[in-house]
Amino acid sequence: MIATGTSGNETGMPWAALTGVIATVSVFAIAQGLSYPLLSFILQRQGISPAMIGLSAAMTPVGFIVSSPLIPALARRFGAGRTALTCAALSAIMLALIGWTQNVYLWFPLRFLIGVVTNPLYVLSEIWVIALAPPARRGRVMGIYSTVISAGFAAGPLCLLAVGTEGWPPFLVGIAAFVFCGACLALVLQRLPKVDEAGHRVSVMGFMPMAWLLLSAVVVAAGFEQAVLALLPVYGTYYGIAEARMSALLSVMIAGNIAMQVPLGLLAERLMARLVRFICVSLTVLGCVLLPVLIETPLIWPCVFIWGAVSYGIYTMSIIELGERFTGSELVAGNAAFSLMWGVGGIAVPPLAGGAMDILGAGGLPITLGAICLALAVTTVMRRRIV
């Protein structure tokens, strides 16, 4: 079970605990957002092929997938707080080892391990935020949480502008971020919900049949985000659009993601999170249809802003619904399953969309992404009719 010793009820908001956990997650996101481009830049300078760079980057989500089923047992055995603090320290050590080795082949196991040790920190922080959020205000709290995560990931690459990508300075920023992450967590640890060993235990695999549609939504959200980040610049080249303009479009898309999660969360408080998720999925499909029509017009700018908001809103609404439907060990297993499915979507969908582009040309990207989102929307409607 998850028990709270805070004032996290319908009327009271446990601000101190929530602030500490969200600060922890924001610093974690900065460290993660910094490491991905940093390591790619270093490998590129070493003359490593793009395929090898991509394979190296995939090791971290593979670590997420492998570690996710272990998180509920770790939290029960060692305590959620001790597990998260240990993972923060191990993350700093792994990043230091990566900075010390500077070898593409050694980075494969190290990047896998950094995925393994950062994943519990992320999953447990998300569980604490869900458990601390009063049900009546869960939408706005999870909206703030999603906004902070997105802003942190976006801020990571900006740190490289200040410290560069050579030598130890960028690695020291990332290491310091993980250390600070652990410090933020330690300050509020006594105020956080505790994972009790008592009660019915649910494993990650056991949770999957309980919420397969929610987990499918996570796969779609993850796959969409990763495919767009990786392939939208490539999509632009088919139309002869400059790299600078496509980079600006991606920035606008990320801005929509950051700006709109709180409004979507507030909407989920008025309506059902499930309904808002369906709206987000439907608008994401519409964005896929409009992309080839608007890509060379000024209307593409508001289109990608909204596209970014609603595509990530699928995940935000899924988190909210998870918190509405599950508690205790089911919530712990559910969050770990979310992380596993995020890794699956991030690994599976970009190659699928890229292969479709090889066969169909530019249209392969919106067709693939539109198809998986449409399948989710149709399944959602059919499930409601069956139930």
C-alpha cells in the first residue's frame, strides 16, 4: 500500500513535499536532456557512424525496459526513498564513468546501466507526485509535473551552450545535477508517501491486463514523440525546407508541449481524463492529416504548437487516469509498466516510421503516426461500447 503522512487530501495541498519531488524530477530531466546530445556530439567528433550513434543512444531506453519490472520489488525490499537516493548517486557515478572512458564500445554497457539506475528514480518520483496530489486537483498537479519534465529536458541542451561539449565541464554539470537531485529528495523524504510491504502485491506483468489501453496510450505517446524528434527534420528535406526552419518548428512543437499541459490538466478536472485523452488522440490524428497540407504555409506554426500540446497530452491524461483508478501496489506496478511501455514505444516506432519513409517518401511519417493514433482512438471507442 501507499500511505501518506501529509495533508494531501481534497482540501489541503502538501506543497512542501510536492515542491521537493517536482524539483527532484526537474533536475533529473535537465541531466537527462543534457546527456543525450552531449554524447552524440562527442561520438560524432570521433567519426562514429550515425547508425552506431543511434544504437548507442538506444541503450538507455533498453535499460529502462529491463529495470522497470524490478522497481516494485526494490521499493518493497529497500524502501522507495532509499532506492531513489541510491539511484541518484549511481546515476552520478555512471555519468562520471562515461566522461572518463570516452569510448564508444564501453559506452554501450554504461549507457545501458545509466538507464537501469535512472529509471527507478523517475518512476518513484512520479508515484509520489500522483499519491500526493489531492484527487480534486490531480489534473493541474500532473499538468505542472509534465510541464516541468518537458522544460527540464528542453533546458538540458541549453546548458551545453554555456559550458560547451568538450572536456569535463558538461559532464560535471550533469553529475552535479544528479547530486542536487538526491539532495532535493533527501530534504523532503520524511514527508513522502511510503511503499508498505503489506497487502496484495502486483507485478508489472500482472498489471498489464488490468490497464492495457492505458499502456497502449503510453506506447503511442512515446513513439510519436521520439519519431517526430528524430524524423521531422528529415521530413522537411523532402520539401527542400532549410534545417534552421525545421529546427524552429521542433522548438515551437516543444513549446506547445510545455505551455499546454496545465490547461489540459485543468480540463481533465472538469471532464474525465479519459475523455480529454481521446480528444488529444483525435487532434493528434488531425495534425498528421494536416502536416503535408500545411508544411509549406505559415499555418504550420500554430499547427505544430497544438500538435505538440495534444500529443504529449496523451501521456499526461494517462498519468492522471492511472492515479484515479489505482492505489497501493497497483499504482507502483502501473508506473513501472508506464516506464517499460515508454521504452517500447521509443524503440519501436521511430524505426517503423523511418522504414515507411524509405518506402513511401515523406508521407511515410504522417501516415505511420496517424495510423497508430487512429488505432488507439478506434480501440478507445470500441472498448467503451463493449463495456
